[in-house]
Amino acid sequence: MALETWLAFLVACWLISLSPGAGAIASMSAGLQFGFWRGYWNAVGLQLGLALQIAIVAAGVGAILATSELAFSLIKWFGVVYLLYLGYRQWRALPSELATETTRPIGRPLTLVLRGFLVNFSNPKAIVFMLAVLPQFIDPQAPLLGQYLVIGVTMVCVDLIVMAGYTGLAVRVLRVLSSPRQQRLMNRSFGVLFIGAAALLATVRRAPA
């Protein structure tokens, strides 16, 4: 991949990652509930989901998923239900769970990784988006594996940095808004955001064949 092409792709990665979405909401929610270092495992899961999506697109399976009504719908509605579940859990979270480092729930790394993975991977819109965007940065005359590896590493590294920012932002907000009433408001706000993300995902339609 030419340097000029990679730089253009790098800029696109920052714009994509900074755009608020389900991943950003999940990162901030994890930061609120578990603190930065424990909550950041959620971002690791997000990247595993992203890496798998890139691999699917690179293997050509993404085109099948994007044009198959059944496959697209199954993934989409699983994502909708999962985001609604996260919204319900966030809405029901108790203020005392966030009050101090000693009362904050520990959160198992594997559980947080799986949570992040499911948030990213259950979004078929991302696969459709990659199918539309990634080929613009690929040279069909050059070996594809190396190019997709560069693309994958670039996207993952940028997204790790951005999600660290979202997770850390939530932790800083928590330090300022520490009363039970404020915590309850934050929990319910993030619950609504998860539900809103689910509603948006529900409106996604498969691209015409």
C-alpha cells in the first residue's frame, strides 16, 4: 500500500472511530461501571469484532452476508436484541455500584471482552460499510493479504486509542457527578443511548442485490 493511500485511510479511520456509535456508548458505559483499566477490556472485545469483520470482508464472505436477506436479518436482529439487553442492564444499574473504587463492581475481563465483541460483530451495517469503503484503498494488482493486514492493524490501533478516550471520559465524568441521583441519571441516559442504538440498527436495510 502506497504511503499516500495509507495516510488517506488513516484519516478516514479517525473520522470513522470518532463518530459516536454503539461502540462508543459501550466504552463509556464500561468506564462508568468498572473504571478505566477494567472497563477497557470492553474495547479489546470491540477490536476482536472489528478484526473479524475485516477478515470476513477480505475473504469475500462479506459480500454474501450483505446480499443475503436471511443472514443479514439474523445478525441485525441479534444485534438489536443485545443492545436492548445492554440498555436494560444499564437502566437498572444501581447508583451504589458506581460510588467509589471499593463499591464498583469488578467485572470479569472475559465477560467484558465478549460484550465488546458482540456489540461490534452483531452490526451488519459495518460489514456493508466496509464493503463500500475498503476497496477504495486496495490495489487489486498487488497482493491482497498484506494490504488487508495493514488496513486491519491501522483500524484496530486507531479505534483502541479512540475507545480509550471514550472510556477515560466516562471515568472523569463519574468523578464529578458522584451523588446517587446523578449516577442514576447517567445510568438511565446510557440505557436510553443503548436503546436508541438498537432502534437505529433495526432500521438498517440490506443493500439491493
